Amino acid sequence: MKKLIALLLAVLMVFALVACASSDKTPATDSPATETPAATDTTAPSTDAPAAEAPAATGEALSEEDAEAARDAGTLVSDPLTGYEYSDSTNTWYYSNYPNYKDFKADGVVKVAFVCKFSGAWFTPKANSLGDTVKAAGYEYLYIDANSDEQAWLDGIQNIINQDFDAVVMTPVNTALLPDAVAMLQDAGIAYLTTDDPGADAYGFYSPHYGLDDYFLHHGLGEHVAKKMEERNFMDGVKDDYSNFYFVIQDSPAVESIHLRNVAFYDAIKEAYPDIPDDRVVWLDCGGSLSDEVIAKFSSTLQANISSVDKWLISAGGADSIVPTVTLFREAGVDLKNTIIADCISTPNPVELMLQDPEVADCCFGVGLASAPSGVGMGNIIIDLVENGTPIPGFTGYDLNVVDKDTAQQFYNDGYAS
């Protein structure tokens, strides 16, 4: 495909040279791209620029140095065929190196690698499903576990370059390693994307990324919960001043500072119930959101307010809150019908509890994150690139998958059942 495009561009260049030879002077450009005011790295691209200004229209690959200047000036055009793509959902510029990819099938085999920072309950299913997907297409697959060692991770990148791989998925031990790794992969013409841990190269362009738009996901969860609250008349009996209602946010600052899960859920609830007073919302610092940290922080809040609060709304984004919160409510004698607990669900424990206990299933909601489907998704993106020449999207977000009593079994079957 790329060889055919190159041939067509060459023919066009010949016609252009003939046209120039028949004139005494080079014609001036009639309609230059409309410039936008100077912007930061995350400024959205101008949509007024004519196609002739885009690098893809001239057949010339725009260097990252020139693209950086155009991005900062607000004149860089988003076009995946040039490698430069802007994502509205993440407010970020991405660069894929698409114009400089090698011919993936030149040696008769397509090889795909996943160079991962470590294995575990999250990464192993993702790695396995990625491998199964590309192997089903007839590709070779290699998984490299860096075991949390930065040098081992960089050695893994060099290893796939030495073995002439065609595409690689990366989850770096430290995102500071990405600029060097991306530069190496660009020189080798290897296609690349990141998952779970996004990061920028030396010019501030992010690698194509398959991962989470957490604000979108958890705002959607909040909208779903607000709808269920209305359907169930959950707020019946709540006083006009909300004095017998408590909205508790079990915060994990290290997670929240990056993902904004609780902020998104809070925003959605406040949109549905704008009159909830600020003093009926409490943010608890639950550290790393481990079970013992949730218990330590929430137990004191529960005991201090149990005599006056009739309805409890809980939000957490650290993925380990449902089980300890249910435990504390039951130990305190709180009827789970008067509670709603929302969290990010990325481990089987909360889903297993929901499947075992209908009362828990009725009060618990979550954004379901199962790693295996993302491996399939990344594999399909790579296959589409190799077989059809489709550029890897700058950003591919997980679909919203709300886990509740109606969907818990299916989510468990798809993500965790062996």
C-alpha cells in the first residue's frame, strides 16, 4: 500500500516539474492556512486550514521539530496520515510516525511484541489476549516482562529492534523512559503504542495510546447512578436541608490526581441534584485505597454520623472500596437498601461479592475495567494497520461498561471467568 502511494506521489512530482518548466516564475500560494493565535501544546488544531497546507497533501513527512513549532503556534493540522493527531477527549497531541513505517510484510512475517513493566492480575490477561488476537491473524508474538526494572525494559525495546519486529505495545516502568524508546523505534520504522501509562516523546507529542478516559467513564457512571436513584426513589425521606444524607468520597489522592474519577462522579451527581449542600459532601483521604486504609478512614466517619444519617452515597475511584465498605455498613447495622456504593471495578473481588449476595448487587455500581478486552482491541488496531494501512488512532479509550446487578454476571464472564 505504502509503495503504491509513494509511486503515485512520484508521478505527481513529475507533472509538477513539467508545469514549473513551462512558466518563467513559480506561482505564489493563493490561500495560505489561516493562522490561529499562539497556543499551548494542548490547543485544538485549526479546522480552517486548506488541505494543501497539510503535510499529507504534499507527500512530505513533517519533522517533529517543525511540528512542535506549528503546534505551539496553533497551526498544526490534525491528520493521522501525517502521524500528527489531536484528541479532543484527552486534549492532547499524538504522533505515530506513520509516514516513516517500514514495509511490515517485506520479510514475509509480521512480528508483534508487548514490552511490559511487570506481569500480574491486570497485565497478564491483557498480554495473553493481545497475543491470541495477533497470532490468530498469523503473526508472531513476544511478551517481555521487565519485572519493574528500567534497564530491563529498555533492553526489551532494543531486543525487538534487533529482531526486526514490526509493532510493539509498551507499558514503561517509568514514563521518563519513553522519549529514548520512541526515538529508537522511530529510527527502526517500528509501529508503537502505549497502554495504561501514557507519555510524551522529546518534543511533547504523546505516543498513540489505548487506555482510559476516566473522567468520561466515571461521569457516565454518575449519570447512571443518578438515574437509578430516581427510579428507586432513593432520595425519598431525605430532608430538605439534606441533614440526614451524606455523600462520602473515599479518595485516593495519587489515583485521583491523574484520573479524576471521583471528580467526574461528583460532577454528575451534582448535575442531577444541584441542591446538595457542600457540608453534606466529605472527601476522605484513603491513601492508596487499600482495604485497610478504606476501613481506617471510613469507619470513623460512619460511626460519627450513623445516628443522624439515613441515606449514604459513596464514591471511590481506587478499585478496592466496595468490599470493605459493605463490610463496615453491615457491621454497623446499616440497611444496604439505604446505601449506594460506586467504584472503579478492575478486580474480581467486588463482582464476586455482588454475584454471591443480591443485597450487595442491588446497591453497588462500578466502571468495569477488564484488561483482556483491551488486549483484543489493541491487537485489532495493529492488524488493521498491517493489513489495511489504517493509522493507529492517537487515542483509543475504553468503552463505558457499567457494572450493576443486571450486568455483573456478564462482566465477570467476559473479564474473569476461566
